[in-house]
Amino acid sequence: MREFLIYRLGQFLAMALPLKAAYFVAAFFARLQYALSRKDRLIVYGNLRAIFPDEEEKEIARLAKEVFVNFAKYLADFFRFEKVDKRFLAEKVKVMGRENLDGALKMGKGVIALSAHIGNYELGGAVISLLGYRLNVVALDHDNKLINDFFIGQRARTGVQVISVKSVLRNCFEALKKGEVLALLGDRDFSKHGIITGFFGKKTLIPKGPAAFSVKTGAPIVPGFLFRMPDDTFELRFDKPISYRATGDREADEKEVTGLCVKVIEDYIRRYPSQWYMFRRFWL
């Protein structure tokens, strides 16, 4: 109950304050959390150090603090979904590479939108939905029903369809069969059934969902990421579909496609390391 009340308080402040003020308050609490939570601070620091082994300590510390601030702003944006509409899109979001998504949809097999815990993936989903695409996202169920309903409700405000992990296979296949967009995050495995893959040169467990659905159905994978710009506007980017040569060996093809997905995610993390929200030890 306490955690739910914190979320609702955050939403109240985010909705009541002007956007800049909401970001200011969010950043204040983020810096406080950075200062007080040694455990979280060291985890983020260690993940960044693994990515940039030769970077100076001062720069890693700066990036780590920015991770906390950007994540707090991400939450502020999520709490303000009631105010995310087409006017918001016109004023705050630049869409790049939309033709890649449209071209992939024309294949008639649905599209797997590959993203990660980077940028603002929740807002990215809302934007895709408001652009007129039928978007489905797979989300973990929160143990607390009040919090779970709160998160589902926020996503639903912008038309995003939430697929529970309890019925993930059937609903994901149905979404692709209908020619819709299925958004999956490809950097953190929650199932314990992922694929062990090199990530920045070290082994970790990567979810195989994007590759498995693509290999099984033929649906193209289109990388799609929404990043915060220095002026707190956003860029939503769609890359060209991930291309690979199918061998007919399902397991081998899934590993190949997963490796290609990882390369895309690695590239964006290198470019936006302070927007990669990985508050746990990532590597095996």
C-alpha cells in the first residue's frame, strides 16, 4: 500500500505542476536517491564501467548520476500520460524513420518493435499508439494489484494494449497475425529462459522473445527507440528491419537474430549511456 501511495503522490505532483517544475522535483529526488542509496549507485556505476572500461572515474560518476535523473524524468512523463496527446506529439516529439515501420507492416505479418530499458520506452509506446498504430506491449504483472492496475491504466490512456505474461504466447501470436505492432524489450530477461549472449564483451542472459516470434512467424523486427534530448524534447527513431538469412535451424536462427538485436541495443547504449535504466547487476 505504501508503494502505491508513493506512485499516486508522484502522479499528483506530476499532473499539478508545470512540466519544467515536475522535472525539477523529479531530478531533486533522483539526486537524493543517488546520494543515499549506495547499493543502487554502485550497481549503475558498475554497469557503466563494464561498458566504458577505459573511461575516467569522474565521467562514469557523472553518467551514473544522470541515469538516476533521467529515470526520474521518465517516471514524471509516465505519470503525465493524461496530458500526452497529439498536441504534445507536435510540440515535443520528432519522429524519424517512420517509413521503416510502415514498410515492414506492408509485409502483412505484423511487426516486432524492438526496444530496451533505455530512453523513454513507455512514452515511446504511447507515441506509437497516438500515431495511429495498433500497439501491443508485454508487461510483467506487479505483485500489488493496485499498482498493477495503475500501470495498466496509464498505458491504456494512450491506447496501448497490455499483454500479461500469463497469456503472452497466445496474445503475441494473435497480435502479429492481425498485422499489429508487438513491442518487446530486448535487454533484460525475466523468464530465466533467455539466450546467453555476449553483451559488450561479457556474457549475460538476453530475452529470446523478439527472435523467437520473428523466426516462428516471419514478422520483421524493427528497432524503435525514443530518446530524451538535452532540451527535454524527444526523438522517436525507427531503424531498418533487422535482416538475417534463415537456415531452417530454429535454435541457430534464434541465436543469430538475438545477436543482431543485441548489436543494435549496444549501439544505442553507447550513444545514450545516461538513459539506460539498468538498476541491477546485468552480467552473469
